[in-house]
Amino acid sequence: MGPSGKSWRRWAGAAVLVLAGLVAAVVEAAEPAPIVRVVGPSQRVYTGEAYGLSFVPDGHMSVLARADGSWSVWWGGGVRAGAGHTVGSTSKDLRDFVPLTLSNGVALGELGPVGGGTAFDADYAGPGSVLPDPAWNDDRHLVMFYHGENHTFAGRHRDDAYYAAVGVARSADGGRTWVRGGRILDGMVPHGAGDPARSALGAGMPSVVISGGYYWLFFVDWNTTLPDCVHVVRAPVSGGGKPGTWRKWYQGSFSEPGLGGRSTPVVTPPRGESIYAGLPDVSWNTALGRWLMVFESNDAYWAVASSDLVSWGDAARIIGNPAGAASRRPGAYWTSYATLISPTGASDRVTGAAGWLYQARGIWGVTSHVMYRVPVWIGPAVRP
């Protein structure tokens, strides 16, 4: 996933022209910036090569604690059948992961691209967020909100461009198999019949939490007029997250449909950062007593806090990304796809004062990215 370096730089230059007006349209920050500090060296965690995995992870990771003290973990990545699959695994320590479905020791993946040239998930189907299905009271029924991609433009498959959308799927066996439930969200720019205007279009990279009887889904909108920013859409839990139940946040209310509707960003590029804000990771943080979002810009990872999931405060810089997440250059060291995980939480959707910031790291165009993590401390004031 992710746009190519050259096209991204051209797009970023044009987006700067409208950034000032966009920031002015966002609700004035009312929440103080959280403190998120790196408190130790980074660690290389996992490659998945022994199971035939690659691009680990290729998006947001989703974690659920199990009754026996172990973890269920999902991410998007590559299997020997190809890239863009949902990979489920179990882990005792969040360092070593055993895939859920294996054939002769090789991971198969649990949900993958459907193929062809028309489906929104023809070329990619990876989480996203995996949550216990509220309609059931067990650990086997799960709901997944996943990032889908279609790479067909003007009748031709493209390796350098995609249109993203978000879908929903359900599992009744703990995430080993999934049943697709359809497309629930797309971007403000439709998937046109002609050549793409840029390398990434649509809406994707979802991170989902539940609050007040709603699913809140945070995503990136890739369009042709505004900088890439974090947007939000929500749906009543009672509706099962099905297509047609989602409404986008637009100019102060949830007034636009998830499919075909307009949206207003809730998190924009930090001050002095002119390119983008994206790849959100949202959790309820017990140390802050507020919602915490970790996101990336081109040159760093950042944290913002909110009391209502709509108004997000000033951004605090966590750690830099010297190679640039968007302006990826062949041979350059590169990181992306952050997920904050606290071992004391029941899932990635609940974090505390201590945790690990998981990332993907690699050398662009040379090596497949692999899983790293850095220890962080989180608090509202002074570190004890």
C-alpha cells in the first residue's frame, strides 16, 4: 500500500496551496497535547519469513487478548499466494506469531483479494480493525473492517495506482474464515473510468472503536483537491456496521453518507508539516482518561487526544522518520504503519501509561518491511 515517491511529491506540492484554508475549517484544538515519550531502543520483532510471510505488517495491527493470557493478532501483508491478504495469528508475547491457517508450514491468510477488475477489494483485503462482534457474547464471533484496493483504471491493471475503499466482514470461528459483508465507505473522489489523477485515491486505512452505541471509523481520504488527512465516519452498532448505515462527519455533523458522501477532516497535518496526516491508530488511553490517536506525517509519528472523538487537540511529536513515509526513495530506510499496544489492555483499542509503538521498517525497493517496536510512556503531565 501507499503512493509512490515521485507522484506523492508532485501531489504534496499542490496540496500545500490549500492547507491553510483547510486547517482554518477544522474545529479549534481544545485538548492539550498528550505526552508520548520513547523510553528505550527499537527492537526488531518479527519477519514471518519462516511461514512464507512478507510485508509484515502492511497496515494497522489489530490485537485481542485471549482467556489463556495469549493474544490474537491480525494484520495485512503478503503470503506466498500474493500481497494484500489478511493474516491472522496467535502470540504468547507479542514478539513471536504463529499464523492461524497453515499448509505444510506455510501461512495461507484468512481473507484475500477477490481478483478481477471490478470489486472494491479486487487487489487487496487487509485490516483495519478486528473487534468482538457485539451481537454475540463469545470470542469466536468477530467483525472486521478492512482496507480494500482496486488497481484497475481505464480497463488496465496498474501496479503504480489504486482506488481504496473500506469493507466489513464477519467470522464465526475466531478469525480463521471470514464472510464478506460489502463495501461500507469510499472517498470523496469516485473511482472514475479514466486514468487515475494520482497514485492513491479513495478512502482507507481504517481504525475503529466503539463509543456511545456507535462504531467510529477513522480513515484517510485520498482526493485531488485537499491534503490527505484523517476523517471519521460512524454507524450505530445496532445496525451491524452494514453498508448504508454509515454517516461521515461533514461541517459539524454526521450528515453525509459513507458511500458517495463528503467529509471534513478531524486531524490535519501538524504545524510546520505541510504534506499529510494519515494512518490513524485510535484507542481509549487510561492514563490520559481520553481518546488517543497516533498517526504519521511524512517525517514523524504524532499523538493527539480527544474527549469526544471529533475535536482533537494539538499534536505531540513522538519519533521521527528521517527517510519520509510518503517521499519514499529507492535504497532509503523507511518506516510506517504504527500501532500502539499496551500489554495491560484487552485489545489495541485500550492503552495505558506504558506500551509499545509497533511499526513496519524496511529499505524501500530493496527489502520487504518487517515488524519493529519501540517502548513508549504516555501521560498527561510530568513523567514519574
